[in-house]
Amino acid sequence: MNRILTAALLLAVSASAAGAAGAGSPKTNFLAVQLTSSSADLAADVPGFNGSTFVQSGFAAAYNHPEWGGKLEYWSQMGPEYAFNVSGGIGTFSEEDKPGTQAPSGSGSFKYTQSSWNIRVGGDRMLSVGEKSYIFFGPGIEYWSGKAKFEDKSPGGLTYESKNTTRISVGARLGGHMMVSPKWGVTAQVGTKIGHASYKEEGAETTWWPSSMEGNVGLVFKL
């Protein structure tokens, strides 16, 4: 956790320095609406279902699962080559497993769903390539929170919903804006992050250091 706080402090200092260096320079702001593909770091007390009986172990176990979603991101250029950015988004995933011909009589489907939200603050080096393209890269810090739901749809089956997992991550990304017109274009980026995740339920607790990759694509608007 100390490493994350140190990274956040360095990021804030870098952003302040970039703002001072760019004082008096022309500023360009961007707003992007993007589809996202990333990883959810979750935990739950779910060893499984035994017929219509839900069996809990009393231990919280962590697991990683892909998710997709959307996010809104804003860049404020503080100088010719530096920008402060902030984003917020949501993530989701769902899966339904239906019984086959060899399943016990009366078996129903099993449904899994997950949901999350996140907010990220960062700083980018932003370079103009010609008149219609921009490349950006830089660090950021993200707060993420998510949970999962398990449903046994057999007659008399039970539903279990986990508590929220929280994750604080630091990472970096590389991306670009390609303007189709002076006011709008397309944007894409890829990134990596490492963070600290924690989960508590009924006295059980688990903590771990996950890492993952992510990618985003969408529309960007010059403000």
C-alpha cells in the first residue's frame, strides 16, 4: 500500500510540474466515450451448490475474471505536450450454464453475473502527429470496486451475492486519437496495471496483489 501512495504522490507532483511548465501555452481539451475490456479481481465464499443447498466454507477465496464495459474520459492539456486526465467507468459480465441430458432430474440452469465501477486519475505526455493525430502515454492511479452474484435456478435453489472487492492500482498506458474532422475522431489505448485488492465477508478476509492488461476503443471529441 505504501508503494501505491508513493506513486500517487509522484503523479501529483509530476502533474503540478507539467502545469507550471505549460503555463501560458495553448490548451486543448478532449472528451472520449469508450468501450473497455479489462479484468475484474473478485472474491467470494462460494465453494459450490449441493443440489438445492448452498454450501459455504467460511473462507473468502480470490479469483480473476474478464469484464467489459464503458467509460468516460477527459483530458485537459496543461501545456503543448502534457495533459491531466480523469476517467470513470463501469464493468460487467454474465454467464448462464444450462443443464444437459445427463444432468439429474429437476436440475435448473446456473447463472453468474458480476458488476463493477472505477475511477482513474493520471497524467499523459501528449504529442501531436501532423494535424489530425495525437499519441499519448503516461501513468495513472485507479480505484476499482466490484462484486459477483451466483444463482442456482433449480427448484428451491438459492442465490448468493458477494460483498464488494476493492482494488487500488497504479499503471501506465499508450494510446492515440485520430481525428476524422476538426471536432471529433476515434481513440484507442492499451495499458497495464498492478494493484492491491482486499475483500471481507463475515469475518473472513483476503488480500492480494493482482496485475492485468486492458484495452479501450471509442469516439473522442475536441472541446
